[in-house]
Amino acid sequence: METLSSLLIAGLSLGSVYAVLALGFVTIFKSTGVFNLAQGSLLVMSVLVLARLEPLIGFFPALLAGVAFGGMLSGAVYLVLARRVKGPDLMVLLAILMIAVDIALTTEARREIGTQIIPVHTPWGDMTLDFLGATVPLSRVVTVCVASVLLAVFFLALRYTGWGVAMRANAEDQEAAALAGINTSRISTSAWVVGGALTVIAGVFLVSFPTPGLEIGVGVTALRALPAVMLGGVDSFGGAVVGGLIIGVVEALAAGYQHQLAFLGIGLSGVLPYVVLFVVLLWRPQGLFGSREAVRV
């Protein structure tokens, strides 16, 4: 029971991070139709800004600076590059462009970080608490709480603010939204800014205790949110959250019971989320909450 409770908390914590990351992916995709494969490297560069500033100005000002940097960098990628891409094979061109951006940002991050691990000192540090007989890092509880508040604020803004209404209209039909007087370019840019900011916030929890700190491989870890996006449905905000939680819990349980499942091979925790995704997509190709494409025959 002790092991199960600690693994469930770890899974919910990891799932909350994946949910925030997946929400960033979906926000950008629904608004502009771009699957931003550079999210992982953008996360590393933005958290690096936080890590460099934190010893100088404190954690929370550095966090604001890192989030602002990530949002502006993501918005700049859209305004300067993605928005200008035209052509018959637009999706392919955009995918190639995002891969090129990812390579450029990863190269710069590798130049700055190298092989070192840069610690990020959070206010909760390495404190732990007892829960159902298990010792749980406080950072995991903070992760779940902060992610829950962040997701609630996002969905309330999406539902009740003018930006949210414009965002949903732009996501449903960009041409109709433009005819209704919505500045689609501004809304699309804001979607990229919000997606980048969400990615940075999730990145803070990826590099805080019990993780030793920021390293170049964190960008690859962030891309583990992709199964969550596909599982929930690439055009569903709610699906991103549900998919993230499912993938996080599955990954944590697989890692915790690795020895009992040794007959299935080493590294099961890295493979099982994709197995779950494969099974679900066989049943629902559009994901759990994705929109089914209507085809006239």
C-alpha cells in the first residue's frame, strides 16, 4: 500500500506536468494547425534563463523572467517564421521548419549547458512529507496543486473571457472568425505565447527535486508529452489534460513495478505509454476526445 500510494502521487505529479505540456501543444495546434516540435528545446532555453537569474534576483522574479522569455520566444517563432510559410504541402513544410528551429535551439542550449547539470533552487527545496505511510517529496504535491490551479485558470479564461471566446472561434474556423471581426493574427500569436509560457512552467517542475537540475536531456523528456497529446486528441483541450494524467500514472507505475515485470524487458516505463497509446488509437484513431473527421461519400 505504501509503495502504491507513493507511486500514484508520483504518477499524478508527472501526469500534471505532462498535462500542462500537452495543453501547450494543443493550444498552438488548434489555433494555427502547427505541431510545435521545438517545444522541448524552447523549454530548455527558457528554464536556463530562470536558472541563471535565480541566484541573482530570487526564484519568483526569475520564474517570471523565464516564463516571459519562453512566451516571447515562442511568439517570435510564429511571427518571424511559421506565419510566413506558404505552399501546397503546408503541414510538411511547417514540420520541417519546427525541426530546424528545434535543432538551432538545442545547439545553443548544448553550447550553454554542455554536460553539466544546473540546479534550480525552488522555495520548497528537498522537503518531504508523510502521506498514507509513504514519504513523498513536497515538490510533487506542489506540482499537482500548481498544475491544477493553472489548468483551472486556463479553462476559465477560455470559457469566460473575450480572449477565450476569440480563441475558440479561431480554433473552430479561422476564416469565419476573421469575417466576424476577430484579429486572427493576434489571437494566433497569443496562442503561441501562451503555449510557450505553459511549457516553461511545466519545465520548472521537471527540473526541481527529486530531479538534480537542468540538463540538456530535459528537452527530450518534455517530448514525452506527445503520447498524452495523441491519446487525448490533438484538437481537444480537455483531452490534453486527461491524456497527460493517464500517461503520467502509467509511466510511474511501470517504473515502480519494473522488477515484478522484468519478464517484459528493461525500460518498460519508457515503452508502456506508447503501448497504451497504440491500443487506444486502434479503438479511437482520433484519440479519446478528439474530433471525428466527417467525410462525404
